[in-house]
Amino acid sequence: MPSPFLIVAIDGGAAAGKSTTARALSARFHFLHIDTGSYYRALTAALLRLGVNASDSAGVERAVANIALGTVVDGRRASITIAGDTIPEAELRGPAVNAAVSHFAAIPAVRAALLAYQRDQARIAREHGFAGLVMEGRDIGTVIFPDADFRFFLHADPEERARRRAAEGQQDSIAERDRLDSSRKAAPLLCPPGATDIDSTFLSLEEVVARVSEPIAARLGAA
């Protein structure tokens, strides 16, 4: 019997360990890795380039309606394209996008523009021969794939997450982003009901990956 195509949802705040865990799962199980945070960052960068302000909801809605989204698969990672182009990583992680992304992500039109696009990544993963999809973000287990085979929620102490960001050479207002992401009306950041909740504050990456990998490996071993 062939192994099932699995969808794994990993949610959590900034620097909670989502990306490193998702990359490890992608490598171990041959899953396509989707970092939806980079999708929101790319759309934010595109809107900033257009001179659109997050306080202008109508302007944002008009702009996103005319932005063409695409996907390019490189290795085990799927990246978003805007009008056929990939936004440079330095711009995605730069201070302008860092400061604006949570504000744009709170706008319903922005989330609506990415909803079907994100769900369609499962089709792309299947077409490229992956064994599954591991998608990380802030509303994957609640909105994008509420029926995912596995749903995990990673969190850690804000001070520890700020330390991790600084170690990466990045500046990010962890507390402010938490406040914005958790209090927005559209798909707020929260632990999905029934998801596996993991506090990574005092865990190594290897320990987090081991906890997340165990039930997936058990499912695949039983297939």
C-alpha cells in the first residue's frame, strides 16, 4: 500500500521555531516546505513598492486585486512570485517589511488574496512528486488546513524569541507583532483546537523536531 500524502500545519509567533522545524520535516519526509510568512512578506513588499499604505484598506483591496501570484519550486521549497518575479530575501527580511507585514496581514483583502493560493500548494506538492506538504504560518491549522493530518503550535517566551532573532542578525519587534497577530479580527494567531502545543523556550531544535517527527513517522510506518 502506498504511503498517504500528508499535510502538516505548523503555527506560532515569530521566532518560535516554525521554519527550522518545517525545514527539518521537509528533509526527513520529502515534504514540500511552505513558509507562508514569506508569502505575506512578499505581498507586503509589493504593496510598499506601489506606495500603498496599510491604513488605506480600499487602496490595498484595489492593489491586491491586480497582483498576479505564482509559485516556483526550488528543491524542497516553494516560493511565491509577484508578477513573475521573486522578491529578494534581503527585502523580505528588511526593516520596512518587518515593520509593515503584521499591519497588512490584518487586512481581510490581503488574507483573502492568499487563501486559495495557499491551499493550492497541496496540488503543487502532489504534482512535483512530494510525499506531503509542511506549511508554517499563523493560521494554517485554523483557517488554511483545519483538517490537516497533523497540526502543531509552537510558542516560546518573548525574550527567548527576541534573542533568537538577534542571533540571526535581525531586528524584529516580537511583542508588538504578537499583539497585532493575536488581536486582529481576520484569522488571529491562536493555538488550533486539538493541535499539539509545544513550548520551545527550553528545548533544542533537535528536541522540537523529534517531538514533531514522532507521530508523523509512526503514521508513515503504519501505512
